[in-house]
Amino acid sequence: MYLQIMCSSCGHRSRKFKYDKYLRTEPADEIVKAGWNSFGDAFYCPKCVKTWEQRNGKDRPLWGKVHTRERVYQVMIGDLMDENEYLRKGEWPC
């Protein structure tokens, strides 16, 4: 499966990060190393991370690497649960 995230500010899409539920490959570290960050449920691309303080002020910092990794895991789990639901129904996701 592939995971692609979108910036909540500018709409930029990340490259597709491959992950495998059987091999336990995890794209969360790759996404953080690529410069992505998060605030709440929203992801922000490296370009928008650099301008975050200008747009939001120093009193509202981004939530950092740990939260971004956790948020990526939540998205991955949601994708896997959706896939399992399709398979349970006898359908195949497109």
C-alpha cells in the first residue's frame, strides 16, 4: 500500500510512501525526515513549515516530530481498517 499526504495550507502532495502491513514497513520516519510537520490533524509540507511562524505567530508552534509520527500511524491504521472492511465484504478496493 502507499500513503500520500497533502499539505493543509498549500495543497502540495507528498511523494507516495510505500508501506506493507506484513513486512511492517513504516513511512512515518521518512515523512518526518522529509520535513513534514503537523498541527492537530493537519499535515504541513516543508515549505509551509518554514513559514508557519509568519502565518500563525510564535505562540502557536507546530506539534513536532512525535505527534506527526503518531498522526501518520493513525492514517495508516485507518487505511488498513478500510482495506479489511472491503475484504470482509468480498470487494476489492480500487
